[in-house]
Amino acid sequence: MSIGEVLEALRADFPDVSISKIRFLEAEGLVEPERTPSGYRKFAHADVERLRYVLRCQREQYLPLKVIREHLDAMDRGLEPPGAGGTPQVPPIVVRGDGPDAAAFAGDQPDLRLTRAELLHAADIDEEVLASLETFGLVRPRPGSAPYDADAVLIARTAGELAAYGVEPRHLRAFRTAADREIGLVEQVVAPLRRSRDAGAHGRAEEAIAQMAALSVRLHAALIRAGLRGR
């Protein structure tokens, strides 16, 4: 969309918006439209929705641009938009981790990236617990200023809940060892697909990984239930 088309799209909800306002928000780094070789701005629909969010926050919550920029950065990292007067939140299903699709959802969220403070808040654990989880290889941060993903939230929160029963991070090393062995098994199975040059081989490999991961979780849970039932 051109800047004129964006203006028309926004005016129905924001009658006072102008081309100068859109250019100002661009200059402030709140939206970054592409540029054609001749220098014209080309806005994607995602850019328009981003502008809507900025204008709505200004009109309804009177938020300064600095706060809005922080919200947009968090949303770019996979967090959900905040409610009135709130802050961006980790998607609830990741925080709860209590549904049959929660683990799969976490694995399908490669764009969720959290800072250390955000992870501590989402997982409801303290710095000492997180440091122990990292020491024993249960949580593995990646490089960057927001190094934690959805899996880290599930792992950290689950470990925190187990701590209520006296199970400390050092006791969970066996889970890490078992997981690494299962990862090795899955990688052996999908290695031929990954090496294949056939069209669609990569997609079939990713599908096999997802299915085998789900089956591994099911088998692991069933084995633990069966073992405890017999005691």
C-alpha cells in the first residue's frame, strides 16, 4: 500500500491522522515500510495494523511513544498485546502448560523470545532456581538480549512446581539425560530425510520430528504412570 492508501485505511477509525503523522511515526522507528528502488514507501498490511495499535494507544491510553515502542518490541518477540494499563504478556497457554496441545504449542513458537526478567515472571521462579536449571543444562539460553523461548518457560515453570515437592533442579538431570537420548534416536531416524535432495524432504523431516516428539512425550508419561501404579 502507498502512504496515501494507508491514510485512507486509517481515517475511518482515526479521522485526525495525516500523512505527516504517519511519516513522524516512521521517523520515530515505530513502523518501517519497505522502499521501492525509486524511494516510494510501500506499506504491508502488518504495517497498517502496527500503526493502528500505535494510534489506539495514544488515543485511548495516552501512552508516550517510548512505552508504545517497548510494547511493540515485546510483541515482535512473540508476547501478546497488553490490556489497558498493563504490559505485554507471554501467551497464557505457554504459561499454563496444562493442555494436551501446550507442549506442541511451545515447540511451534520459535519467535517467542524473552528476557531473563520476563522468563522469571512467566515461570514464577526466582533467580536462584533459574541459575540452577542453567547449571544442570535444563534451560539453555541462546545468544542475544532475549535468549529464552517458549520451551524455556515450560521447563522453568514445571521445575518450579516440582520444587514444591522437594524436587530440586539437580534431581532433574536424569530428565535431561533421557531427553538427550531420545533426541539422538529421533535424529537417527530423520537423518536420511535431511540428507535427501528430493523436493519436500525437509518438510517430511520436520513433520516426522514433530510426530516422534509427541509420541515420545506420550510414551514417557505412560511409562511413569504404569510404573507408579504398580508400586
